[in-house]
Amino acid sequence: MEPIPPPVAIFHAASRKKCFEQGLVLQALGIPFEVHQAPAGFSIMVRPEHVAAAYEELQRYQEENTGWPPKYEPPPIVSRGVAAAVAYSAILIIMYPIGRYGAFGTNFWTAGKMHAGGVVNGEWWRTVTSLTLHGDVSHLAGNIVFGSAFAVLTAHTLGAGLTWFCIALSGGIGNLVNAHIQSPGHTAIGASTAVFGALGILAAYEWMRRHALNYPPMRRLAPLLGGALLLGFLGTSGDNTDVMAHVTGLLAGVVIGVIAGKTRLPQHLGGTDQIVLGALALAAVVASWSAALVFA
């Protein structure tokens, strides 16, 4: 009787667990195997008649799973966004005393505050001018700090110009929607609507980016959940807080962020495009105040 040939080692690993993980591939195909301890770890052993098929299946498995699991790397930084955030802060700081005490014989407060009835009746500029007015230093400081933080983070992936264009748009749309929801006598001031718009843009764009990269479900939803938590934590406290304006600003930002992510707009913009969009955001503020002062 001829001796039975010994099993052949076809895979080596430092741990028994790794061998059994590879062995599952063979087991699924009905190829019998054993895991034996070797001098440098452990080996998968198969009968000689199964060596060719086992080698082929393990090689195919390794080729199919090369680069898996994927590395969750942050997106490249398009812009630092610090200079634009400084400009935003400077505008709010300059407008603070002007709004409270007036200038050039004009009551900027009356001319620029958000007035729901006025907006509904065509005073569109109030949706933007009201973003630059603040009632006290703590209100101003909060919107500077959180607005700058959200904008800088958003600029990393969208670019500074597109970021501020979208923030101005979300603030204006949020106030417009809020004006149609509230009673005609409702008034409001502050950049909070745009600040939460920035949060919505950041959360929605990151959600779209993670969806495109096939992140696991919870990692995809994390930005949206984070945005909702921050809205609840930051946007609902205070006696005079206009919660609805925060909600409408956030939702406007989410819609804008989804559109930017769906169209992959940041990838299609160059440096000049970013500058133009940033200038348009500033121009929207100037044009709105010009209209306010003309019709005041």
C-alpha cells in the first residue's frame, strides 16, 4: 500500500485567527483544511489534490479584497478660510455700534431689522441687513465665534468664496421663509440664521461626500446627527431666541449643501471663481443695506 502523502502548507500567518479567516474561503468551497502550528506562527494545510484549487481561491480572495476596508481619509483642504472669517467678524463688529446708535443721521436699526410684515410686502433687503445687527455684546460674540468656526470648517471642503456665498444665501432664504411663517409684527436681528445655515451646509455636504464614498450608514449619518444636536444645544436657549429662524436657516443650509454635494460644485471651481463668489456675498450685503437706506 502506497503511503498517504502529507498535507501541504498553502498559507502562513502569525496568528491562528488569521488562518481561520482565510480558511473560511476554502470551507465555503468545500475544500477541507487544517490549521497547524508552525515554527513562525501557523499554517493552513490541505491535501495535495486540493493544493491548486486552494491556492487559486485564496489568491482571488486577496485580489478582490485589496484595499479593504477603505481608509477614511479627510478630504483635501481647499481653503483655510481664516481671512474670510476675519472679514466677517470685522463687518459684524463695525456694524454693532452703527446698528445700535445710528450713523449719518439714519436709524440703521429701524431700517435694517427683520420685520416679517415688511419682508412679505417686498422689503427683501431686511432678510440680509438684519444678519449684521446685534442687540448686545454676548449676542455679537456668540455669532462671531460660532459663525467663524463653522465657516472655516466648511471652507476646508467648499472653498472660502463658495462657503460665504452659500452662507449669505442660506441666511437670506432662512429669514425669508421665517418671515412668511411668523406673524406680520414679528421682528428679529442677528447673524444666527446664517450661522445655522453654515452648520447645515457643512453637515449636508459632508453627508453627501460620505455617501459618495460608501461609508457605513452610521458614519454617513453622523454629520446630520451632529448638526441636529448642535441646533438643539445652541439654537434653542435664551429668552429672546428666534428658534424658528435657526431652524429655517439650518434647513436652507442643508438644501444648499446637498445641491453643492450633488453637483460636486467645489471640484469645478478655480481660485478666481472662489474670489468672485466671495465678492458676490459681500456685494449682497452692500446692496441690501443700500436698498434699506434708500427706502428707509
